[in-house]
Amino acid sequence: MEKTKLILDPISNGKAILLEEYIYEINGYLIRVPKSFITDGASVPKSLQWLYNPYGKYINAAVVHDYLYSCYNNTGINRTLADKIFRHIMQETGVDNKTVRRFYAAVRCFGETSWKKKILNEGYKDRAIVDHTKEAKEYYNFWDKILGL
């Protein structure tokens, strides 16, 4: 659930800057995207921007997802969870199911190239598509209790 209003100001090259901190709540957990964070909206290939505007109805999810993929993410949330949060926010903000499925599939398939090194805590790093290690189970059990995704 959106806790503050998303206020973006276009800058250049299809990017925008947050004019105020943006806070989104999932099951009581607050994700805080800092003021002055720069986003490119939804990372839609230029050839598809006639169909999917990078700043369409899914912009709230895209901004949070961009932040979680950035080097400023110190939450401990890894790429898998960031993608699930992206899907959750799109569903919660009323994006149609077909678009949610397409965008989620796109970030799962192509997001690895955008996944940045974290400055502080990058959380549990997936080692395989299906990882049954003790570390993985503990990590996902911890976040499942917090986020309930």
C-alpha cells in the first residue's frame, strides 16, 4: 500500500527524479525510496514503448523495483524477492493480469543484467534456480514472515 505520493520530475534520456521520499508498505514492512533517486520507469524496450509507456500504471512498482535493483538497496532483499515485490505492487495497484504476467516474466528472464552490486547488504544470493540449502530456507522463511508474498 502506498504510504506517500509518488512525485516524479522528468529529467533527460527518459529518466525521472523523485522529488520526495516514496514509501510503499507491504504487510507492515516499509520500503523507502529516497528523495532524488533517479528511475527510468519500467524498463520497456524502445520497440515496445508504443504499447507499454515506461511511466504507465505500473510506475509505482517500477520505481520500487528500480530502487531494490540499485546499489542503494541496503534492505537485504535479493533479486528474487525484488521481482516478487514488483509483481505484488502491480497487482495491488490494479495493473491488469496480462501485463503483470508479462512484466514479471521479463524481469525474471532479463533482470540479471541490471542486478547491481550492493553497497551494504545484498541479502541471500540465489545459487541455483531451485536452492534447498539451509541458508536459502532461512532467508526465504525470514522474508516470508515479513512480506507474506
